[in-house]
Amino acid sequence: MTRRVLGVMVSILITATFLTPTAHAAEWVPKVPPLSTPWTSQVSPANALPEYPRPQLQRPEWQNLNGVWEFAGAPNLSNPPIGRPLAEGVLVPYPIESALSGIKRHEDNMFYRRTFTVPSSWNGRQVKLNFGAVTWETRVWVNGRQVGTHTGGFDAFSFDITSALAAGTNEIVVGVTSTVDGSRYPIGKQRRDPSGIFYTAASGIWQTVWLEPVRAANITRLDTTPNVGAGALDLVVQGTAGQPVTAEVLSGGQVVGRQTGTTGSSLRVPVPNARLWSPDDPFLYDLRVTLAGGDAVTGYFGMRSLGKAMVGGVMRPLLNGKFVFQSGTLDQGYWPDGIYTAPTDEALRFDLERQKALGFNMVRKHIKVEPARWFYHADRLGLMVWQDMPSVDSIDEAPNSHANFESELRRMIDQLKGITSIVQWVPFNEGWGEYDAGRIVNLVRSIDNTRLINHNSGSNCCVSDPDPGNGDVIDDHHYQISANTRLPDSNRVAMLGEFGGLGRRVAGHEYQPGAGFAYGALYPDEQSLTKRYEEVIKQVQRLVHTRGLSAMVYTEPYDVENEVNGFYTYDRRVLKMTESRVRDVNQRVLAVARGTAVSPDDVVSLRVTTTGYTNRYLRHQDSLARTDVISTDLARLDATFHPRPGLADAACLSFESRNFPGQFLRHSNGRIRTDVNNGTIAADATFCAREGSGGTALESFNVRGSFVRHFNEGVYLARSGGPNPWDTASSFAADSTWAIGTGLWRSGADLPLDQARSFRVTSPGFTDRYLRHREGLARTDVVNASSAALLKSDATFVVRRGLADPTCYSFEARNISGQFLRHADFRVRLGANDNTDLFRRDATFCAQQGSGGVRLESVNELGTNIRHYQEEVWVASNGGAHVYDNPASYNQDVSWAVSSPWAP
């Protein structure tokens, strides 16, 4: 329903003071958005974001200027409409391209106009006019007098308008230029002509506008830095120079720490017995700061420490001195009704609450800067934040934009460095507008040296410049994770800055029906999309200890315009995956990183985490467990185990030897060895995964308090400080922690190398059929002793070492030398080895134990196995997007009986 509101709606004071409208009646007529959110209908001139907009520097008296303003486009800003009414009504603070603004079009130049009165209770104090953010150049006139100008689309700014005020009604005119010119200033993903991964522009005023009274000596910013080591908050009160200041830290309304000093200098405010902020316990302290002259503000902060260190032999990010895997989403912050501006504060909070509910502990704020209340919600909910700098241009460097970029970068960090949840700065993304990256890293570090700096998220791709090497992060973008992520080094952590992009269109919830796209296949329903998500996240689990991965960022929490990659549709009305399954698999990633769970591989290896020995693995030799540097096939096999449900307790683990089936790691007389499971070793062969020092500590099921530990190349069941030589407390935590990752021998089942074999279907009713090639495609056909010689030959393959991984297998056609089974577009077919990396990976399969045979698992198409389906052969997932992913009889269809060859 269309609502028409006559008169400029007045701002709301805390005491609900109403202001005098202008003589001209401006109408706000909300336009119809492409999609409405659950909050669209709640927006009106009387409640346009009424919350106090700056939680970290809050004053009790203020006046909200959000509401209906007069509006007009203009050729330029040289002729402000002083004293002249404007014809249209715009709802501030929604960008003019949005439906909620009532304008829903772009203007390069525009004017806003309204009137206000100043409460008499403010007499004798200065009055500040505050803007949360305006894109891009802003000029402000009060009663015909220009009071200030500003450039920048993502930072807050203020003007002292006291000298321009008159008694009674005052007029304010705001002129804005927003050319959305990527070559001049940061715009992020805004475009004049949106398409693909670039979206509708958000011009003009897009965050709250408000007035507040301040003393002549006043506070402008609180720079808070928690100092966990000192048990204190390091605080710099910015404002009028040299003023005496008192700072108080409060918990539950009680003062727990107090310090005095002066503005501009560092104060160390004690925070005794600090309760540390974390995603599991996002506790916030209150802060009260008072100047001797009477100005007083309140704020908040969390006590936490950030850093990086070698943990378990891997460079890891730290939170409160511990490695916490950062599991997040690529949150772009767009709305179908408000574009850059959430319709309500409840909506803003909802976005973050739902991500936490899905099992994430981090959000990457992607090349946009949100209002202060968004960060407050992240702080309160316990979501770590990577903060991107909005990019200048997606591809080309523009030298004339560098000064604008660096100016806004400085202001962004200065304004946000007191945010508890921000753990990382990201100046560039995929090389978009990247320049002088090494110098920019140093610039960021000079402004804030307390957080990690990711010089360029996705530096492995796109238009990225050469890596300067002086950041803290090696960040890859691998959407389908078909290749390994880069390893961390001695100074930088490894992170997966973007992946996933799995898509699903939902009828009735599309930005442009039929135009939705994803960064991979589109999935038809909740089940198939959720299943694929689970498979992709399982691969992330493998990378945590196999490749030293410390963070993941999934694309994305919500669809954005025609991108349909979200967990939720763009209108936030439909969750496209099964919440419980998403949360469970996300939580398992965190558990694997903590060491309380083991990666989902069919086979695993246990790497030493003790500094100086991280190239060694647990292996068995002559039945005894030991650690060795692994270099031979036999050693790889000896160092590979099947993780099984614990023989004595299924909630724990047992480790079956890869090359001696039926034998398990167990303890006996203090020594770890392998023995046949004869029914008596169950308790000795069961170990429970505990959080270790950067990996998994394996506690004995039946000797609690004792752990699997390496000592002088041997492996023992040890108790720290116990009576045996291997119980020494020195380096016990590191020695008893194991990084459990993908097996050094990736195949869990053996095939005979360089011998011909045929592969028989095991599905009931089809066991007379064999895998064969015909006219270049793989299929299944009935083969028996009376079959033609060609058919028998087509159904015979020579087993070779895997072209992409020698611990897996490739299958060469018996009758066409040099041609191998490979998959392309999921169909299995024959192809000549062109020696490309893609071919080698497509033609490599790891043999795993199947249901009555062997399962042939694709190396580079996650979660898929060679499957027969209606006589055709595909690499298929269980319950995926395609018809051949049908879960019915999947386990039998992907199991093949390895038989004697039909052709010699």
C-alpha cells in the first residue's frame, strides 16, 4: 500500500520533541522495490532508523534528523536552493537509488533541504551536525551559510554549526555529488550500470544524520586498545587538546577501573581479572569518559588480544593467545529495498544473528563499510570481522585516485580501530585497483599495528600484483577448492578468503526472475544444495591440518541482486539450505581446528607438531610405532591409518593400519604398537580426541590422563611428570599433539599397479555388467565369455599410478595406448593425456573401500565417485544437483568389483 506523508517529518529528540515543518509540503512516496524484506513495510518517516547511531561515543541528548527531506537533482552544486522549496520528498537516510528513499533513480548531483529547531535546553552549548556517511562529496549550508565540506563515501563526519544558527526555525541544505566514478574515489561494488558481480549504486545520504549539543571543550573520539597482558584498557581520548579527563570502566553498572589524564595522551585504565571477549563469550565492558569542563560520553569495549604465532609448527592467527579457526561469510551488505542501508536496525542485526546461528564465528565485510551499529551488533554477538577497504576500480589502476583512496583508508581505520570484533584489515581484493601494496601494508600498520593485515585477499588470482611479502596473510580464492590452497610460511598465515558460491534460485524471491547466476552449478532444491555445501566444507576440514589453513570465507550469506549464492534469498525470507546441517558441518571445522575432531578422510596421517620435528609422521615399523621423515611408498603406507569409531567407545577413535587391515594402534606396557584386533585390545586401542597445542591430543580411553606422545623417535603412552623417561614434562604439550590430516597414501584400498583389470558392477540386478568405453564415452554393458573380442577389450583397463597423485590411480585403456578414463562436465570418457594439470587431475581417482567393492573417488571434483547410472558413467555425488546424483542405490552404484581382465 502506498503511504503519503504530508510535510517534512520532524526529528525525534529523546524527549520526543517535534519540529516545525517547512512551508512547502514535500511528499514521500515509497517506490516498489524489486523484492521486499520482512522489514520494508515497517519503514516510515516517523521511524527511519531512530536508534542512536554511534554506540561507542554516545551522548544523552541528541536530535535525529532522519525522515522526509525535500529533494531535487541538479546540474552541479554551485547554486544551493537557499530558502527555495524542492519538489520531491526523500526519506533520509536511504540512498536515492533505493525504493525506500522514494526517489529510486541516480543523480550525479543533488540537493537535500529541511528545517529544524534547536531545543532551548541546549542554549549555551555548541551544536554539532553529524553524518554517518554520504556518498561522495558533501557541502552543507545552514541558514544560507556554508558550514563545511567533506569528501568520502564511507566515513562519519561532523560540522560545528553553532555560529550559523538562528533563534527558532533553521534551514539546512545538503549538496551531494556522486558520479560513481571508479577512477576517482572508492566505490566498492557500486556501478551506474550494474550487472554480474557489480550492483546498484547507493548515492547521497545513506547513514543517519543527527544533531547533538557539546561543551566548548568536548570529546570527538575514543581510541580503545585492550591490553590483556597489562590487565588494562589503553585509551586515548581525542578532542579539545589538553583537557583533564576521567575514564571509568564499568561492568554490570559497577565501576571496576578508573584513570585520569588529559586528552590526546594515553591512559591505562585498569581492568582487573578481565573477562575476555571471544565468539563463545562476547562480553563487553561499558566505558564512561568525562572532561573537567563537563562533556561526558559513554561507550563500550571488549577485552581481547590478537596476534599470530607458530602453533603446532604452523603460523596461526591468535585470539587471546590461542589459535581459533576463523569461519565466516563474504557479507556484502546489500538490501533490495535500501541497497546500502538496512531498512531497520532489527534487519541489520538479523543479518548477523543468522550467520552466528549457522555456525560461523566471523564475517568478512566485503569492500563496504557498515554503520557503527552494525559493528556494535557484531561485537555483542561475538562475530570476528575482517574489514575490507572499498575498492576504487575493479580492474584498472587509476593514478589520480590514489590520494582519495589513502585518505579514506586512513579515516576508515581511525574510526574503526576501537571496534572489538575487527581482527583483520584487507586493503585490496583480487588486485582491484591495487597499487604499491607493500607500502599500503606499511601505511595500515602505522595507523594500527594491533591487527593482522591481509594485503590482498585473493592474491592468487585475477588482476593481483606480485605479492610484496610484508603482510600477515597468504589469502587464496578457490571457489570449488579443486586445487590446494597455498601453505603458510614462517611469517604469514594461510587463509581461504573466498570459496563456495553455490547457487539456487527460489521462485518468487528472485531479483530478476530467471536471471540468477552462481559461481558454479545451480542446485534444484534444499537437499542437493545442502549436500554440496557439506562436501565443500569437508574439504576445508581436510585443509586445516594438511595445508595449515587458518580461516575460510564462504560466498555468501545472502543473495545479492542476481547473484543467487546465498544461504538466504536476497529478501531474507527463504533459507535455501538446512540450517541444522549447515551449522553442524561448520562447527565440525572448528572442532577439527581445535583438535577435538578428526578430518573426514577415509585415511589419515598423524604429523608431529613439535618445533623442529614437524616433517615427521607417526608410522609403524615391525609392529612398533615411531616417528620418521617419510620418503618411500612403504613409509607412506605405514604412516596412513583408517580412523574408526573407537573399539571400546564409538565417541572416541581407533586407528586401523592402512596396509595391515585388522591391526590397530594400541598401547601395551607404555609403548604404542599395532596389534590384531582379537577381541581383547579394544580398550587399549581406543583414544579420545582432546584439544591439543595446535592439533589433537589423543587421550587413552582406559588410562585417563595419559596421551600418545613421541619421545626420541619412539611413540609412547605418556603422563606428564610420570615416572618413565617418556613422561618428562619438557615439551609434553607439543609432543603429545598431532596434526591429523589427509593420509600420506590417499587411497584407502589397493589396486594392482601396471596390471590389466576389469571393473564389474555390484548393484543387485546388474552384476553381469562391466565398465567399458565405446566411442570415447564410458558406459556399462553386459560382458561374458561369449562377448565379442572388441567388447572384452573395451572393458579392460591397465591400472597406472595416478597421473596427479602417485598414491591414487589412473586407468589406461587396454586397447588404446595413451588414452585414460577421465571426467569432463561430470561425464566419464576416454581422453589422450595432453600432460596438462587439468587432464592429470581429471584422470586421477583414489581407491577407497566401497560397499562390496572399491569406490573410485575423483581427485578434483569434491565428493564425487565414478558411478554408473542408466548405462552411462559419471562422477556423481550422493544427492547432488544432477539426475545422476540420485541418492537411490548410490553406495552400490559407486562400488566396483575388481576382477580379472576380459582381455589379456
